[in-house]
Amino acid sequence: MSDLEKRNEWEKDRPEAADTNLGGEEILEEKEDRTVSEDPVVKEEINKPEEAEYAAGKEEQVHLEKEEEQAEASSERTQYNTRKDASKTKGFLSLLAAGVVGSALTFFTIPHTDLYNDSYDKLEKQVAELSNKVEGKQTGAITANTTSNTKTSDGTLAIADMVESSSKAIVGIVNMQKQSNPFSQNSSDVESGSGSGIIFKKDNQYAYIVTNNHVIEGANALEISLYNGDKTEAKLIGADALTDLAVVRIDAKYASDIINFGDSSTLRPGDQVWAIGNPLGQQLSRTVTQGIVSAVDRSITVNTSAGDWEFNVIQTDAAINPGNSGGALINSKGEVIGINSLKIADSGVEGLGFAIPSNDLIPIVNEIIEKGKVERPYLGVGLASLEEVPRMYLQDLPNKVSEGVMITNIDANSAAAKAGLKVQDVIVAIDGKKVANSTDLRKYLYSEVKIGDKVKLEIYRDGKSQKVELTLTSNNTIN
């Protein structure tokens, strides 16, 4: 039975509830009873049990109502917490789903961007550094800081990387010449000299090496030593004694790397350069020395096996020693901008090295590969500058003639012989341009005219001036 039903039953059982059922006598009795009960003492005694019972019922009702309110409030809080938990769960699941999608996008897209590579490299470096620091702290050992600079701030290769890459295309060349044994009739190839070379071109069959002519001149055989320690024999394609250049070839399988030529016309004094070669033989192979460009467009007269020639060279203070000849002078990009050729080593002179500019040697090298030689206009005469000739041979010359070249010999089949030139004729001009020495004459012939051109020579013979015209021919050897 519910609390409300109990209360209704209790109301029914009260005396007041029976008033409507009483008769007249009963009413009188009731009045008498009430009169009696109006006595304060009696009334109090009569009402106490009823009021106590009513108060207890009232208190029980209030208590039940509070319990119902508390139960309802508890139910509402439970429902609120349930909805809140559901909301939190939903929010967490949404956040988790967003994280999964974001991670997937990062995993599939970031590896294809430079950001990933840069960030990964930086992270890897930081982890390595942290690991080294932790290990150092744990062991107390001193550790070296590792650096791996692949590029400098301007985008050029770091020096060590550039040198390592370039050195793979530098070779050693040993000039082997026949030598007879004085105690027997036999002869054998022995090392006569050594130098350096540069692998600059490679095809399916051969790899091509450029070097100095004086490195390979007179060789009976050429031995090439490569970066990985392999050795092989080279074949001479062609050489040009006048420019001191030669090209040899080896089997392409021996060449793992080549090196490209740079533009030597962009060089300025102060530019950094590196010389790579084999100074003092193969024991010090691929030695690297560093310096700067001291000057460009220097003119140095060199006595070659084809005669005196005025070289246009790059001057550098990078150390160039015997054995460096034919090696590379490279710029900060790892490009060949010159071939190390010679050094002035007079007493009191230090740091004067010279290299043939790449822009000067490329046409020569291409012609050697194509034709096996360099074709130039050919007079067919031997020459000596007047300053080299004893005065007794110049007695017939007018006093005003102080410069020129004397013909010392003539090739019988040459253009000079056909034009009627003779030994001891003195050439003082060609096509109206003054000739001071043999270098001036060769320079004009090899840079101003070509094979088949006609030239006019002004000469002195027996003290008299004459003019001779001839047509230039070609010959592989210039005497």
C-alpha cells in the first residue's frame, strides 16, 4: 500500500469522519462527550495520541516526498552524466578519427616533399647528437662532433665532397721507354717519367684522357693507374707539341667517373682553385693542393719540342710539383678550368704555377680526337730569333734591322722551298706586320691565317730587302 493510501485510511478512521453517520442521540452523546472533552486536561489527553499520530504521518509524508525528490534528482543527474559521458565519448572518437586521417595524409604526402627530407635529416642529426651526448655523459669519454656538409650556403659542393668526386677522374700516367741492357742484347721497357691525366669523356667503348705532351712524349708504352688502384695500358690518339697537349684512351670499363670542363673566361684573380695530381710519382697519387688564381691571361714563352711558343696561361699559387703535369686545376664547382702544365722554380721564386686554360685546350683536344693531330699552316722552315744568332752571321744586315728571325733550315717539300726561300734569309714582316722573333711569326701563322691562304713575307738576303709570296700548306710536324 502506498503512502497516500495509508493516509486516506487513517483519515477514515478518525472520529470526525463518522460525524455524518450519527443520529440524534448519538449527536447528544457526542456533544456531551465534547463538553467533557472541552476540559483542557481531558481535551489534551484525548488529542495527544491523535496529534502525535498525525504529526508522525505528516513527518513520514514529508520524508517520503524528500526521498522522491532525491530519487528524481538522482535520476536526472544519472541521465545528465550519461549524456555527458556519451558526448565525451563521441568527442574522443571524433578526435581519434581526425588524428588517424591526418596521420594517413602525412604518411602518404609528406615523403614526396622537400620538407620531409629536410625535417628528417635535421631530426636524424639531432637524434645522433643527443645520442653522442648521452653516451659521452655515461662513459665520460670525449667524442668528436660529426659534420656532413654536402653543400655550402651558395649551393656549391663542400670542399671535401668536391675533391672526392673530382679525384675519381684523375689518373696517374707512367711513360715507359725502351732501354737496352749493356750486358746483353735484350731491351726492356722501363719507367722514364710520370705525370697526371684527366678522364673527360667516355663512350661505350673507350674513355678519353687529356694530359701534357711532355708527359707522354717518346713513350714506347703508357701505363695508367686509376682511382681504385687498377692499372691498364693506354693508347696514344694524338699529341700537339706546340700547345703541350695530348690525348690517350683506355677501355671504358676502367673508367667509373669523368670530370667536366668549366668556363675559364669567368676566372678572376682571387678565385679559389684546387690542383689535383700525382706529385713526385705514384706514391703521392691524387694529392690536393689549394690556392687562388693569382692572374689570368699571362703570356709565358716556353721552349717546346716544336719550337718556342707563347702560352696563354692561368697563374696560381696552388702548389704544382713534378708529376702534377697533366693534372686538373678545378674551381669550387668541381669543374676543370685548367690543366697544370709548368712551374717556375728559379732560386728565390716561390708559388708560381701555371695552367693551360680550359677554353684554349678544348678546341685542340676535340681536333686531336677527330683527326689524331692538330693541323696548322706550315711554312716548312726552322727559325731562330736574331738575338740568338751570332753577330758574324748578321754582318750584311743594315744597322736599322735589329729584330726578326733567321731561317736555319728548309724542308725540301715545303711551301718555303717552292717559294725560293734560302737558309740565312731574315724574315722581318708577314703581311705587313712586324716580326720581332720566332714566337711572333708562329702566333700570326696559327691564329691569323689558315691552310691554303697566301701570305707575303718581307725578307733580307745579302743585306737587301725582298718580298716573297707563298701558299701555306699543312703538315703534322713543324720543324
